[in-house]
Amino acid sequence: MRKKIVRIIVVSLLAMAAVMIWWATAPEYGDSYSEQQRKLWNERRALYPLSWGKERGYDLSDWTVSYLTGKNRDDAESFAKQKAIRNKELAAEQMQLRDAEKLDFQLDRNVPLDFSSLPASQVSVRECLKRTRGGDADACLMMAFHLGWNGLTNQELLSWGRARDVSFWLGRAEDFKRPGTRFLRNFMTMILPENRKREVIGKGKSTEYPCPDYTGLPGYAEWQQCLRNGDLLAYYLFKLLAADHVLPKREKSLLMEALRKKAKSGDVSAMEKMCSLVFDQYFDMDWSQYIDDEMIKTRLGKMIGMLPDSMRESTFLSFVRMGIVSAEDTETMREFRETAVYAHEAARRGSLAGMYYWFQYGQASLNTYTRDDWEEVFLYHRMMLERGYIPFIWNWDRGYKYPLERELLESYYPPKTLLDVHNWALTRSGLKDELPWRTDVLLPKTKHKDEVLRLLDEQIALMGADAVLYEMLKNPNCWNVTHEVAEAYVVKVKELAGEGGPLAKLVLGYLYENGLGVSRDLVLAWNCYSEARDAVGIFGLELVLYWDPTSDDKYQLYYMQLAPSVLLLSLGVRFADFPGRDEAKLYTLARDLDQYSKSDHAGKLNYLLGRVYEDGIGTPVDKGRAREYYKRGRSSYTGCAERLEKLGEDELDSSEQN
């Protein structure tokens, strides 16, 4: 018996040794197309460390590379260029393999779409709107998000119309007893005027300062409890409302700890929310920028900052080279790696959000793709397409590029093959025709007025009134419709203007001035522009683009705070005689607008201001002053050059000599 046991042990040990020898001598990569692609991709990934950001080395400044590597800037530039050259060579090899292989994309086009199990944050706007009608309070909060910050007018500071939409949907959520919404509504009332103070047109943002104290607002305790429960949506809306204000870390830390605790216990929903909280902040910028900032603001970094200028940078880089200061030791890197693990875990448990975040960000944590890692990339990509996962399809269609997402796939599949499957997924998911995902609004052009009005109401519900109104301003072709359709457009604009919206009043004035859908009426145009100017209030920092038939490039772009004044001035300059035209008011407008005339893009404004002084509108004729404006604007507006030529650059008339 003992001999038998010994023989078994010896045989087992020999077998294990044989396996180990085989494993050590086995090739790391196979001969298949997929394996050869993986080999080349791993070589590319090895060029760049994770700390270089989600794009792993693309477009980093010499300063950033220097601080991350400890090399001086000249060496850092050379170092980065060498890596870029090698990366380009490897990418070319991948493309050559791809073009020779012509791989087909295996896709099951019969997987049924089912969004019922997904939270409101992961479905389309149309689905969100549908859920609100069934009393879904979270869907109401997501509608506030979509109409406030995520539509075609994606600007940080709310316009009058978008603020009204956000307030409406917060109110609906409160009606449905959604915790945290009472505080959010009160916070919104407090913070909007403060946000307006932070921006000065023509001068950018004022110096950063902390958010005003909000802890005493009604509903704060309930909202804080929401964070303890892991309520990401309540926090996101709070952060968006705060705009650029510097927020205390306490609420985010409270939420993060709640999500971390749940994620550790295996809660997949918490893993998804944690991914969103950590990764979405890198949507428009790389974590390398956060890492730089953290490295500089460490205690040691602050001490180095006290050294003379000539010693500061070289000392810091020396500490980086010695490993005393390291990107890997930053909170940003630790948090990123931790969250990448949760994204991967959620993905492996079948979470589409987990797949999305692993695909979009988590892959960056891999320096080497194992066979399993590599196969998961294509599996998750296929599953998100087959199941119509909205966030992934949306971001891909809008052209957001993450090299670890798109470059990998674009180096693996032929371009047309990849385009075809994504177009199929886009159409099937309903996003192809869903307006909030488009770059332009397609106004309805059906024959019947009532149907046009119904469709306009549907568009406004999905994306807010501002987007529809902007389309009427910027696209003159939208008015190439039948009289009945144009009449319906005007009815809707008048309805929105009657509700007090400054943008709607501006559009209505524009229609009257240009005779679009209505007979030209300069008096009504003047009145509408004046009302729009008075109605802007604490808003007005959104940009307004409108078609200008009198302009060289046919478009003008102004902040809403300025647009009514510019259009009033233009109206008064273009038309010298109509009832209600007030020259004193026009001159006051000209003086107010003077401070914005020094911009390189203020050609048309300089033309209007020059005309005020050349024609003596509300002020004595001053051709010297007119020349100053024309000279300032001639490089960007031919009208200025023409008026200057007519006046003569240096010629003095009798009024100037006196």
C-alpha cells in the first residue's frame, strides 16, 4: 500500500514537472490572426504606463511627460516622440494584418431588446420620458439631467429655458416622493444667481471660490442620507447645479464610502455607480492632469515649491526619478485601479454598465492582455451591440474616441464591417431618429398644422424648447416649408414667448424682422427684442448662433445676454425709419456694447458701432470714432473695410476738424 502511494506521488510530481516544462517552453502567442493582433497590441500598450491617461500617451504635453517620468523637458519630448514613432509602426502592422484577413463580424441580430431591468440612467431619453408617465421618480431626475445638461445645448450654465425644464422635473420627482429632491430644488434657487456671478462675458471665469454654504437649506439632511444610501443620481444633479463652484469633499467622500462598502459585499449596482462616479469625471480630460496636480500638492511638493525658481523643477524631477514622488502613489491612481477591478467584476457578472466602463476605461489598467482579457474585449463589444446598450452606442455614434476602445477594434475589424454593425445597432436601438442624440434638429414638415404642433410638442418634451428655437435661428432652410407648416412654427414660438422665455422672444423678433412665417413687422421685431433683453435676468450666458443674411459668413454668435442688444442695434442701423425706433436707446446700446468690440471675432459688432457714429444715431456724427471701429473690425468683416474705404482711412471732414 505504501509503495502504491509513493508511486502515485512520484507520478504526480513528474506530471506536474512536465506541465511546468511545457508551460515554460510553450509560445506566449499562438499563430492565429487574433493572437498575432494581441501580440502587436500588447507591444503598443507596453510603450505607455497607465499614469499617462486613458489615451495611454496620446497628445500629452512635454510638461506632463516630464513630471510623470522625471526627465527634463527636452528629454521628455524626445522620449515621447520615440514612443509615438514605435506606436505608429506597430499600428501599421496591425492594419496590414487586418486588411489581409478581412475578418467578418459575428453578430446575433435576433437578441430581443429589453430595457426594463436597466436603471433610468442607462436608457434613452424617450424611454425615460415614458417611465415618468408611470410615476418613475428616478426617470424624472434623469429628464432633469437630459434637458438641463445633456441635450444639443450642452452648456454648463443653465439658460432660462433649461432652468425651467430642470425645475419642472425636480418638482415632478418631488411629487412622486423622491428623497433628496426638496434639497435639490432649494439648492438650485440659491446657486443660480451665484453661478451667474462667476462668469464675466469677455473676461472668462472669475477667480475660483468655494460654494456658498448650503447645509442649512431645507431638505439637506434627507439628501445627505441619500448619499449614505449610495444615491449617485442625487449627487450628480447637485454637482451639475453647482457648475464651477469648488465643492467640499465631504459629500463625495460620503457617497464613495457607501458605494465602496456595497461593492465589496458584491452589490453589482454599487459597482456600476462607483464606476460612474470615478470614471465619468475623466470624460473630457485624462487622469494624468489630476495626477500632476496631486504630485505637486503633496507635502513634499509644497516644500519644493518654496525653493527658488531655478531649483524648483530640477529638484522635483530628481525626486520623481528616485521614486520619492510617484504617480502610482497618488489617490487618483489608487482610486482608478480599484474602480477598474469593480468594472471588470461587474462585467463578468453580466452587467452591461460594467462592460461599458471596463471597455471604455478599465482596459487602460492592463499593461498586458491575456487571452482571456483579449477575448473579453470582443465579447463585451458584441453583447453591448446585440442588447442595444444606449450609453455605448450613443458615445460611439457621437464620435468620442478612446484609443483603447476604438483603435483596438478598428485595427481588428475592417472599417466598413465595423461601421455597418454600429449603424445597425444605432437604428435598432431607436437612437437613429431620437433627436437628443443628433447634432441637428429635424423640425416636422408634415402637411397638417395640428400634426406639426403635436410633433413640436414631442420634440420639446424630449429635448427642451431651446434646441427647437435654436434650430429656427441658425437654419434658414427650415423655413422652406408650406405656409401651414410655417404658421404652426410661429404659433409654437408665440406660445413659448408668451411663457416669458427670453430666447423665444428673441426668435419671435427675428421672425418679424426677416419675415419668416409672418409678414415683416419692424415695430413688433423691435418690441420683441426689447422684451428679450429685459427678460434675460440672471441667465444669458448660453451662446446663441443665428443666421444673418447681411453678414459675410452668414452667421453671428453672441451670448444670450448680448444677442437682443446686438439685434436691436442692427435693426436700428438697417432701417432708419419705423415707428418706435428710439435713437437715444440705440446710442445707449452702442455704449454698453463697446466693451465687447475688442474681440477678434467682433467684426459685425464693430460695423454696427461704426455706423452709429458715422450716421450720428443718437449722437453727433463722429467719423473719426467710426473709423476706429471699422479699422478694428475690417479683418473679420468686409462691411467694415467697405465703410473705411468710403470714408478714407485718414481723411478728416469738417466735423472732425472742429
